[in-house]
Amino acid sequence: MKISKVYIHQDSWGEINWVSFRREYEGKTITVKLIPGNHYLVEPINPQKKKHRGRICTIIGFEQNDIRDPLKILVQFSDNNRHGKVSIDDLLEFKRQRKKDRQPEPFVLFIKELNQSKEVF
């Protein structure tokens, strides 16, 4: 399964609020809900598609055709703040690590060890 039907939620003026679809990722079928302002990971289904793979981005808006169907997603990449366009089915939800889940840097560990040791230099 490449991608299932794309669901589009529009307001009364015809502007797109969010888009959702189902796709396969790592052997599981997942539902992805694309909301402007949220962070996503670019991970194309096609393994030969290398453009923007592995980059984190924020959705700015949706590019639409004449009958108001979304064709591309307008994004801003987190690594260099540039804008770009990606296909709808190339995005996955990106969950940032919480501060308590992150590994401390080696320098911070060294300072903690110094503070805990009783030796005086």
C-alpha cells in the first residue's frame, strides 16, 4: 500500500485546515495528520527519492490546484530556515525529545563528577 485516500478538512471559506492520510512505515500502517505549524520528518515512501530525506520541517501551507485539491505542502526546513515544497505522502509526524529524555553532554557529566567528589585540587 503506497497511500490511502487523502482526507481534507476545510473551513467555510474553502481554506484547508488540515489533511490526513494513511501510509505504511516500518511495516505498520499509520495515520498522518498534517497541520500547519507542526513539525514533520520528510521520509518518502519511494527508496530512490532522496530529495529532502531525513530533514525536519514545519508546514507553512498547502499548494492547491484549480479545484482546491492540495498538490504539494509548503514547508520551512528547521536546519537552514529555507522554504520548500514536498509531496503530501512524504511527511511523517516528528516528535521532539523531552529534555529529561536527552542524554547529557560529556562536559556536564564531568562537572557533576567533580562536584560529587570530595577531593580538593
